[in-house]
Amino acid sequence: MPHCFAYCYQLNGDHSKPALTLDKINNWQSTDGLLWLHLDFTQPQAQQWIQQSQLPDIEKDSLTNDRDRPRLNQTKDGFFLALRGVDIDKDSQHKPSDKMLSIRGYFTKNLIVTTSDQPVVAISRIADHIEGGFGPTTIGNFILSLCDHLVSRKMKVIDNLDEQLTELEEQVMTDSDMNLRNNIAVLRRETVKLRHSMTPQRDALAKLITIETPLLSLAERQKIHEVDEKISHALDDLNAIRERANVTQEELMSLQSETLNQRLYFLSLITTVFLPLGFLTGLFGVNLDGIPGAEDHLSFSIFCGLLVGVLILQLALFYRRKWI
């Protein structure tokens, strides 16, 4: 296998044959079968091969574009399809949006060229299946296999988001952790980013089902439609998670607001209780002649009793008005 290709297989051929040479790849004919090439477009040699190939100029740029939304573009000889996926391990600490990847493919009658800027688990699994003798043998089966792997990994991410949200919902009712609000906001952002990547992908596959091309059979179109339905269900799940996250965040804000109001209410009561007491102590604490009881040694005790009486009167008034 030429070193500029990550994977190079004849899909409907005998894999026990010697590896393909670069000259044979460049001179590949429709009579030779269906050839699949996968390249890491960040490698200079891969970019050089793409630019020197016989591919359409527009598709050359699309195959090496750093950012390409999921889309479908039909050409004279075939079509270009860009997809998004998530490559995140079960124990990874990265957020799903940190591991979003883009896979681009150009499909003709005898050639499939796919590119990515990093290793893709879905691509490596297709290669493993081909090595095992049960990989895709047609363009439709290749697209189905690729989409199925990508959707499966996205469903795992969605299930993980759902579990995280369930835990956050329970914590809102039982925990007062100040990080809850930030955790919910992070989950909402991850849901929105994942949804924004899946919506155009659903539209691209829906368009792929309807285009007129001999590269896809009726049975393959129907199976692609089933994959498209899975993406639609996944989008519904993401919408439900987003709505639940909104409700959870509103509930958290309501609980925090209620807690703050209770504290302010308690402080207001304390202020109200000590306001008249402070006024009386301030009034009788002035160092001026003529203060009543200044010459009587019992005046201080009488004044303290007066303050206690005022306090009791206030508490009785608050209780009667159901303020406490």
C-alpha cells in the first residue's frame, strides 16, 4: 500500500492479491472493480496526490477543506458527501464537541475517495470488516456501513448525555452544589452542538435518497432511509434532552431564588425587630442633661424591661400577621 494512503482496498476484489501500487491506483479503470482510498488530508503527500488526481477541482477543495458542513453535492460522474461524527472513548474526559470530526467522500462508479484530518474509528472498523471478508462491496453498502458506525457512536454520546442529565436532575433536588448551574449549562451547549451537526447530516442523507444516480440501488436507498430515520429519532432525543435541561436549569434557578428570598426575608425580620430597639437605645443613650431616670438607679432595669416588652409586642404582631 502506498504510504500516502491510510487505507487502500478493492472492495469487490481478492484481498489476498499483492498490495496496489501507486501507478495502478492512478491508472485505475472501471473494469478493475471498485477501489476505496482513504487519506489523511493533513499529510503533504496526501494533499499532493489529491491535487494531481483526475478528480474534479471543486471536489479536490472539498476533500481537503478544514471545515465542511454535512452536505451532498451531485456531480457528472457521481456525488460528494460530507458527514460528521463523534470519536470519543468511554473513559475519555473530553466533551463530545472536543472530538467532533468530519469525513468527506467522493463516490464514482469505480472509485471511492474518503478523507479526514484524524483517525476515525468508523473508517478503521470498515477496513477491519474488509480484511475479515465481510466488508461492503458496493458504494451503497459502504455509505450504509459508514453512516451506521457514525450514528451508533452518536447514540452512545446521546445516551451518555441523558444519563448525565438524569444525575443532574437528582442533584438539583438533593444537593446545593454551586457547580450544578455550570454543569447544566455545559450539557446544554454539548446538546446544541451535537444537534447542529446532525441536522444537516439528516438533510444530506435525505437528499441522497432522492437524487437520480445509478450508483445506488433501490434496496440501498431504502436502507439509507432507515439510517436517516435513526438520525431523526436521535434528533428527537436531543430535543427532549435540551428541553429537560431547560426545565432543570429553571428549577435550579427557582430553588436558588427561593433560598435567597428566604435569607433576605430573615434579614428583613431581624432589621425590623432591632429598628425600634436601636431607636430607643440611641435616644436614651445621648449624653445630655434632662434624660428621664438619669438619677434613679432602677432606671436601667426599667429601660431593659421596656425593650423586652417592645420585642414581645413586635413578635406577637409578626405572628398575628403570619410573617413568622
